[in-house]
Amino acid sequence: MVARIPISVAVLVRDGLVLLVHRHPSRRWYPDCWSFSAGGHVEVGELPHQAVSRECLEELGVHVHDPLPIPLTVSDPTLDMHAFLVTRWEGEPVNAAPDEHDDLRWFRPSDLAELKLAHPESLSSILSAVQLATG
């Protein structure tokens, strides 16, 4: 059995909008599509919530507070995904990793189905997170 790769991702939500990043067309995995706000490998000795906080700082330049674990559906059997809803952070998100992403944008939940997503099967999970965040 192949070991699954632990990944932590953040779903940033503000004012009913969700932040997505566009993965650079030159990326090896999931190129040229929209993905979660920030995310990456959970490093050895790191917990998933620590990884998502680190990734948000590295990729978006924000310090997150109280990332809330949320269920996430992905069809890639090689990934062990840990998703977190983030509604509080310090700083304004910017593209701090231009080698990984060539755009970041706030979207209305109703617009997400029209996007080319890295994990389209995760759309219902993202929409549920937005609904949770907006009450």
C-alpha cells in the first residue's frame, strides 16, 4: 500500500466570499486551475493545523486564527487532505508565492461551479464551509 501524502488546505471566507488561488500553469500537479486559498504538505513533526497556518503565512502573507477543521471530499487516493475553514486572520491576503499561483481572487459561492477547480469534487465541501462561516 502506498503511503498517502498529508496535505493541509485553508478555505478563507470573508463577507460571504471565498478566496481561491489560481495554480500557475507550470505547476506539476493540478496546473492552470483554481484551488483552495492556501495549502501544502504537512511537514514531519507538524500537525495539520500548524501546516495550514504556516502555508497561509507563506502563500498569502496572513497570520490565521482558530482554523476550524472541516470535512473535505477529494478523489485523489494519494492525498490525505486536511481542510480548515479560516474566518479570522491578520493582514490582507496577497499572492506571496507567485511561483505557485498566478492569481488570487474572492468569489461568490454561486460562481464556483463555473470555475475549473483543482478538485471539483470538493465543491460541496467548500460551499458547506462558506455556509458555516456565514451562519
